[in-house]
Amino acid sequence: MKVLFATYPMAFHTPGGGEIQLLAYHKHLPSHGVEVSLFNPWDPRFHEHDVVHFFSCVGGSVHFCNFVKQLGLPLVVSSSLWVTEDTLHLYPIGEIRQQFSLADFVVANSEIECDTLARVLDLPREKFVSVFNGVEQAFYEPVSGAIFRKQFGITGPFVLNVGNIEPRKNQLALVRAMKAHPDMRLVLIGHQRDPDYASACLEEGGNQVSYLGPLPHDSQLLRSAYAACEVLCLPSTLETPGLAALEAYAAGCAIAVTQVGSTEEYFREAAVYVDPLDINSIAIGIQSARQRGRSADAGTERRALSWPVVVGPLKNIYHSLVRK
């Protein structure tokens, strides 16, 4: 079984959760008997593969997907999209619907995401299949928070936010919510996907905010940051569910995360949920998560979200298409 992975050309300029997911699939699927190649536009070799798997529905993606179907190849699309009736106007929804219509299967990150996409786009529910997001095994392994503190000179308690700095991640609301917690710093880690928005966050946060830039995803420093923080807070306008939240969950962090998206399907009672449009809700959520404290035991439920486990269903999806 040979599968070709592709995404839109600019995806790895500021890589986020979707790109990490793609690379994790690439890393772990071979242990399930699936050979994965990364698309090379200078040497595409479409017909050397049994299935093409395209990641994202960014504008223009439909053209690549249409070409794949013209070649007669099975197509899987990872949606990486949370859209509702209230947010339809924010997306090129006609193009997205066309792209998903071309796909043999659309892979979403949760059952609620599958249900929502099928309903909002008026597409057959059986076209959508859920494959949970996962985390690398290293995030379950203990590491000292002192490594991170020493590297960046961070002292005292702090709230951590990991993700690209952009309006969807809602860091500006988090900066404002932190004013209710003057005893703690806010530490931001991630690319500035929207530089103007990032500047507004840092200006309003002042001395309470430390921006450290991006850290390599496999860096021990990132794991140490999860160990050192009081709370990991992701008050995004939506998450499906957010790899940083999953990593923090695996590491035993206290987490406060948006209630919008598929977060509750993953974390159940293990997280505090906040309204991303309500600064007071974010502030209260941080306090509640801080009071809960860390979890020392990486239990069965948390370990079930490791990448080697969660990629298993993809093998069955690919094989079902080859057998048709």
C-alpha cells in the first residue's frame, strides 16, 4: 500500500497543527504497513501510488484534488475545518464543498466535526470519517520544567499558550483575561502568522507577556514548558481540538481550552472549558484549571491518543478504497 501525501504550497511557511499531523502520519503509518511519499511537484509520480491524501481545504486546493480524480486515483482529504451555519460566510464554501465532493473520504478529527461538516455542507454523512489527533510518545515522558525556566529566564508562575499568533487563536482575549491574574506571566510560543495581531497582543500585554517565538515541535524545551507552566490556556475561537492542548494533556498539564469545536469529545472531564468570546470566562477558566493542578498519572485514556495508536484507522480507510 503506497499513499501520496500533498498539501497547499505555503503550508510549511508557518507550520501549525495540520502540518504536524501530516508529518506524524508520515512517520507512523509505515508501522501499519502503509508506505507514504511526500508530493514533489518536480517529480510527482502519481501513478506509483494507490491513494492520494490531500491535507487542508485552503482556497485553490480543489484544483489539485480535481486533477487527482481525473487520473482515476482514490482521494482522501483531511478537512482541518470547523465551520457552522453562523460562520459559513467566512469561507469559500462553494469551493470547499466541491473539493469534499471529489473526495472518496473526508477525514475529520472527531465525530462532532464529521456530523457538522456533513450537515452544513449538505453532503452524505458516510463520506466523513473521524481519525483522532494524537501526540508523540515523548510528551508522556517526564521532563523537568527547570530546563525551560533556565533557558528563557522565566521565574514565578505562568500561563502558557502554544500556537500560531493570529485572531483565530484569540491570544488578545487571553492577554486581557490575564489582567485578572497579575501574579502570573503569560508566555506565548509560536509563529507570528499575523504580525499586526501579534504586535497588538504584545503591546497590550506589556511586561506581563513574554513572547519566545516558535520552538521546534520535537524540542525538549517545549516539553519542559508544559512541565513548568501552571496552566496551558487555548481560548481559540475553535479547536479540533488543538495539538498543543493534546500535548499538554499528555504531559499532565492543567488545561483551560475553548468550548468551541471538538475539545469536549477529547478531554471530557479532564479540562476546563471557556467561552472564547467572554474575557471573564477565560479568566475564571484559568483560575479553575490552576486550582485543579497537574495530573501525575498518564492514564490509559491519555495514552490512547498517542500517534502510533490513532493512525491505525487510516490503514483501513486506504485499503477500503483500493479494494473497490
